[in-house]
Amino acid sequence: MQLDLNLLAALDALLDEGSVAGAAERLHVTAPAMSRSLGRIRRTTGDQILVRTGRTMTPTPYAIAVREQVHELLQQVRGVLAPSRELDLTTLERTFTLRWHDSLVALGGPALLAEVREQAPGVRLRFIAESSIDTPELHRGEVDLEANANRPARSDVHGEFLAETGHVIVVRQGHPLARARAVTPAQYAEAEHIAISRRGRFDNALDGALAQLGLTRRVVATAPTEAAGLEFVRASGLLVTVPESTTRSTAADLGLVLLPLPFELPAAPVYLSWHQRYDTDPAHAWLRNLARTALTEAAASGGS
């Protein structure tokens, strides 16, 4: 049997995208050409690979079973055929797109940029805001690195746990809770809150923890970023509950008061995530290492 490596690339794209049109766009071929490739794959494997269910295509059990193996084989083939190149940072010219949580940009972004500019002057960093909905840019390769509290759900996206931090209450100077020796859960629940949510959600894990104590809180507003939430707190009698390491420095600069949370709440994790297509990319690996160092050191110091 004669093997066509182009079919391996087509099969990988079809299994990843779940559609002929999506696979064609990824490989920069026409939809009819991709349909012909799917036909050849079906004849070669004796399996339908993708079957239509309504308006979408569903992978067959065989396709699901070989998905990871196909991707690994393609990566190995590319590694064998691609010429080895040593990374020369002094001549590297590349723009990396990073979608980080806003507090992590403030926490680790300056240190990362300083290292990048010192080591590779031709490299540019594009930090973009998180979306209010889950977006596929990381999967598509349009975003190089994500940093947030979310462990990736997709098997083709790698997520590295970097750090975790506990939560604190932040209030303005003169707030009644700032004068209390110790905030009780009841006092916490009775206060007026602002929630941080890029999706505009009024409830989160805090409400579940309070419910276990038989308490509820009143959230009067939401803010899309921690920086905006802290400004609301500074100008009002509201309180906000945020991860300590990503907020301590900014809160201190604004003259705000940090108080311990009076009940248990799981720590907020920090994950660095990227698509597996970049695993063996020397420039991407270099940037990942710098980002890892910047974020872990900043989290350990609490942003001070």
C-alpha cells in the first residue's frame, strides 16, 4: 500500500475541526479538495470517519479512538522532516499574542516584557483582553499563550499549573469592616458586594461557600476586571473578594484595606496554557519559560 502523508495531515485536521470546511480552511485548500481527501481516507481505512448528524458532522468510534495517535504521528513526521534550527534570539523577529487575565497582565506582564526586550529585541508581545465568552483562538493558533484560573478542557491544549493564591476582602479606608478586629461570616454576608466577572455573573463559588453556612450575600454590581472592581470599592462602601497575590500591590497603591476571608474557600489557581502544536517550537518554548518565571515569581511575591 502506498502511503500519502498528505492524507495524514488531512485526517488530523478533519478529526480536530470536525468538519470538511474547517479542515479545508486550516490546511488552506478548497472544500471540494478536502472532500476528496476524506473520500480517500474512507476508502483506505474502511471507516466513514465523520458522519452527518443534522447540520453537523460526528466522528465515528474509530475516529475518536485514533485521534490522538494520528496527531502524534503527524508531529513525529514533521519533526523528522523539518530542518533543525538553533534559536538565535538576537535576530528573532516575531509577534506573540498573549491572552491573560487582566490581573496577571499587571502582575507578570512588565517583568516578562523586560526579559523579552533584553534577550530578543525583535520580538513583540501583544496582550489582548479575555472575552466574555469562551473563544477558540488558542486552539486555532491565533493566541500563543493563555494565563488564567482555568484548566484547559481540550486534550490538544496543554495547561501547566503555576501557582495558587488565597482570597482576601478589599474595602476602602473607613469602611465599617475595616474597623472590626475580625470579620465574621455574618458581617461579610450583610455587607454590599461587587463581583468580578467578565461574563457579568452575580454569583460564584463564594455564594456556594456562604450557603453551606446558611448565609447569602447581596451583590449590587459586577465589574469585568479586578482593576475596575477596586475602583468601585475605593469610591463606595462596597467590598470585593479577590485573589490576594494578584491584588495586594494594586490595593496598597490605591490606599485600600485588605482583610482575611472569614470562611474557607478553595485557592485560586494560575494556569499557563498553549496549543500542543507549539510544543517543539523553540521560540515558543523560550517564551513559555520566561512567562512561567515571570508569573510564578510575581505570584510568590504577592505583586510587591
